[in-house]
Amino acid sequence: MSLKTVLETGLETVLGKIETAVRDRGPGRKPVLVAVSKTFDAKAIAPVLAAGQRVFGENRVQEALGKWPGLKSAHEGIELHLIGPLQTNKVRDAVALFDVIETVDREKLARALAREMGKQGRTLPVFVQVNIGDELQKSGVAIEKTGELVALCRELGLNVIGLMALPPANRPPGPYFAQLADLAKKEGLDGLSMGMSADFEQAILLGATHVRIGSAIFGGR
Ligand SMILES: *Cc1c(COP(=O)(O)O)cnc(C)c1O
């Protein structure tokens, strides 16, 4: 099988599974598929673009700068999500290139983003990332500080559309997804970015509005 066929099969399969999960879940909006293209080059991304996918996720600003300006100018309607940690010295590049920032997790970053968006005249939707498993090594705001950060983002004029999280690896993700959904509801937020290749169907059943899927579309990294 050619590389192109393999890639298209991944996308079609994922879209089919999303449809099924949405049917099983019942009423609600259709989740947005964020195709996570980190580590894959423009050539590997091309077939997925050709198949009509327009929402993509990258976890590193520097890496994204190497491939997305060209892909964006060659294709209409691309929406690029930053799904990895953002250092304040990269905020300028991030605001210029990305369309959605999913990883707002601290006051300093919220302030830098608000300032830079004002400067560039680009009001990007953002998610607040929550450290839902309370893990030392993971980014994300602590669960008990989430309300405070969401409130600050709103005061700063950021367009907060939801919460994002990565549950701990090697533990059943269901309870974490449910907890994130509760937290979002409490904060009056509709958006829920949760679920990756291994667990997106369960995330959809628990209310995900955005699923971030890499390896199931592009293959192993
Ligand atoms: C890599 C990554 C994903 C996608 O992971 P897969 O298991 O390849 O689907 C989703 N979210 C974040 C934050 C990631 O870094």
C-alpha cells in the first residue's frame, strides 16, 4: 500500500468511529476533529488535506513554523490549534501562526497572550488547560485554580471557549473526562478538548467537543 493510501485510510476510519460515537452519545454538537500532525512533514500532511481535513494540531511552535505558513497559503480554511506548552517568548509567533490556543495554563501566559493579541489585532479562541490528573510533570492549571484562571482570562478579554486536558497515561481516562466536563459546566464553558487516538470514542460519549487525534490518522511516531 502506498503511503498516501495508508494515511487516507486512517482519516476515514477515525471519521467513521467519530460518527458512531456521536450516534451512541445522542444529542449534542458534532465534535471537531483536530488532526495532530506533530512530527509529520508537509508531504505526509498533504493527503490528509487533500481528503478535506482542515483542522490540525501541533505541539511545538518552532516545528509548526517550519511547515504551516506554506500549507496555509496553499490551502483555504485551515484552522491550526496549538496543543503543546507555550513559553512566553514564543507568544508572538504563536499568535501570528495559530488560530486556536489550547494550552493557557498560567497567569503570565494569559497576560502575554492578551497583550500580543491586542497588538496583532487577532482575537484567537483559547482553551484553559487543566492538570486533571494532578501530575507533577504535566502542564495545566491545578483543578482548584481553574476557576480563578478562567476568570482572569475573561477579565483580560481573552475569548475562552473551553477546557482542555490530557488524563494520566495508563489509567482509565473515563473518570478524568467526566471530571473535566463537570469543571467546564461549573465555569459556564461549552468547549471540551479531550480524547486522543486511544480513547476519543469514550471522550465523545462523555461530552468532548474537540478530539485531538494523531497516530490513528498519520500512523505511529
Ligand atoms: C500528541 C498529542 C495528541 C495526539 O496523540 P495521539 O495518541 O497520537 O492521538 C493529543 N494531544 C496532545 C496534547 C498531544 O501532544
